[in-house]
Amino acid sequence: MEKKSIQRKSNNNYKFSILKSPLLYIHIPFCDSKCNYCAFNSYTNLNHLKKDYFEAVKKQFLHDIEKFKVKEFETVFIGGGTPSTMPLPFYEKLFKLLEPFLKNTKEITIESNPNASYEWLKNIKNFGVNRISFGVQSFNGEKLKFLNRNHSSKLAINTILNAKKAGFENINLDIIYATVLDNYELLKNDLKIIDSLPVTHLSAYSLMIEENTKWEGDYSKRKDDEELEIWFIKEIKKRFKQYEISNFGKPCLHNLAYWEHKEYLGIGSGAVGFIKSKKCKVKNENFRYYTQTDVNKYIKNPTHYVYEYLTDNDIKKEKVLLGLRSITGFEEDILNKEEKKRVEILINENKLFKKESKIHSNDFLLADALSAYIIE
Ligand SMILES: C[S@@+](CC[C@H](N)C(=O)[O-])C[C@H]1O[C@@H](n2cnc3c(N)ncnc32)[C@H](O)[C@@H]1O
Ligand code: SF4
């Protein structure tokens, strides 16, 4: 996420009133192998730090729930990196720590590579996790090698079936498209396999060429074939209802809450948290806080944060953009008179519609352009 506003190191002098039911994100910065396209905060050569990671996570968690006075979490998301690279004793300790805060938690998601063992899946389910997200990317062997994934199509199918057998009712697959290897035949075959699996949700991402990845600057790895992409998304929509640009199926409550701009704690190396100003008694400021991305440094000092302060206008812009990218929409009364007039124009052009007090988009793909037009 772009850090666009003023950054300061500390807000330790502020006092916070009770954060009623925020979201919790926990970052696991370890992977078994590094995918060619991936710029996430994840490392393959730091396995020796896994043992110390829990103590650091615990220290930060206890610090944050005390600082922000948290009593319970609405949803939890354990993401990465690759959470399935962490052994079961890590999660046993983690869920013991989280248990008092999970009494009313509606959804606990974990990301996993599609090579997790049945034993790992079964135990994770028993710890209370009720949604699993597999980084499958494709079921085509050649494409998996091209992306530098360390699983085969067969192993992925087996792992997804095992997740169902272990009791998971909510199963997501991450799929990457618009790579140079994609064509109708390959994607049709992926869809056919998806049709045969107990999947409730798809996240379909168009390949992005990112900085600090093996593919940095190499756009030959992408294929810009608009017709193929439109066809693929249409096929996905026949199977799963679209509720955000890249997301289809039974909505992930954690992501919906992000897009509704709810508050969240960010725990772990490279995690981000977000707190609204009304919780902060001394100064009226909204802020995000960032932990250290260097895992060694995080372990030494897990409560060293960099704060990004956001103005009310920053928040308004985000609410409009995130609301138009998804089914969440945004409350019309956050807009001023001029902005409301521009919304009316877009409603007349059939680009937006109003439902109760909220404004929604007819086409999530236009979100960037529409939000830039509404808030100049
Ligand atoms: C945090 S990552 C993945 C979780 C897990 N580590 C995995 O890969 O199995 C979430 C998803 O983002 C998507 N992703 C990551 N980098 C991407 C890129 N450069 N372009 C498109 N999608 C990307 C992948 O589909 C990936 O599964
Ligand atoms: S896509 Fe997932 S498995 Fe691959 S390097 Fe990134 S975080 Fe790790």
C-alpha cells in the first residue's frame, strides 16, 4: 500500500478508548520457495528464525491489545508468506493466546500452499480455523514451473480434497491469469478442474510485474489479451458471483470488512494495522502502523512501528475507491455538495446506482476512474 501521508515514529503519548471488535491480521513471512512474480514480505532463507517468531508475535499481540484495549476480534486472517510452512506447535501456542478474544469471531482464515499435509489441515481446522485459502495459481504443470511454484497440479487437487475431508466448508483458490502461457485451452482446463473440486471462492489475479521480484521489468512474462481476459472473467462469473474486482463466490468477511474501512490490528513482520481517529483521545488522527519488514529486526523489537497519519480526506478517498471496487459501496453522506452532484451525473449515466443511503458501482473495473472523478 502506498504510504502517502506524513510519517512519524511515535504516538506513544496518545490514549485510546476501547476498540470494540476490530479485525486481526497475522503475517507469516516464511516460504519454502520464492515465486518469480512475488513481492510480498516473505523469505526462504530464514527458517532458523521460525522458533523465535512466536515469542515476537506474542509480545506484539499483548502490547497491541493493551494499547488499543481490544476485547474481541470480528474476523482473523493469517496470511503470508506461507502460513502452512509453520509447524503445528506454533499454531497450538498461537490459538491458546488468541482464544479469549475469539468468542464472537465469525471467520478465521488461513493461507496455505496446496502441499499442506492432511494432519496439518485437520489440526488447523480443530484449532478453530473455518476458512482456507490455497495459492494454487493454475493446474497446468508448465505454468506452475514457469511461476516457480513448488507444487504439482496433482498434489494441489489432493490437498484441496483433503481440506474438505478435514472439515473445511469454505475453500478459496488463488488463480493468476494474463501470463504469457495463458490461452483458451489452458484456462478452460483450469476451470474444468475447479468445477470438479469443493471450492466456494476464487480470487483471480491478473499478473502484475512487480519491483523486487525475479521478473522485475520483464513484461514479456505478461500477456495483454483483453478478449481472453474478458472471456475468463465471464466464465468465472458463470460459476461464482463477483463481489470485488478480483474476488468471486461466498464473500470473505475479513476482506469485506477491510473494504468497509473497519479497524484492524496488524501483527507480525511486515504487517499493517489501521486505527480511526475517534479512538484516540488526545489527537484526532487516523493512522496506519507498520511493523519492521526485516524479520531479524522484528524479532528483536516487535513493537517498533512507523506510523502513517491519514487526513479525513485521505479516508474519504479510500472509502469511495474501496466501496466502488466491491459490493460494499459507500455512504453518500461522506461527500460534500460538489461531489454529490458528480455522483448524480454518474447515476444518470448508469455508471453508479443508489441503494438506501449507499452508492454502488455497476462495474467494479471502473472504480479507479470513477473515484478520481468524484473526488478531484
Ligand atoms: C500472499 S499471496 C499467497 C499465499 C501463499 N503464499 C501462496 O502463494 O500459496 C496471495 C496471492 O497473491 C497473488 N499474487 C501475488 N503476487 C502477485 C502478482 N505479482 N501478480 C498477481 N497476483 C499475485 C497470488 O495469487 C497469491 O496466491
Ligand atoms: S506467492 Fe506465496 S508462496 Fe509464492 S513467494 Fe509469494 S508468498 Fe511465497
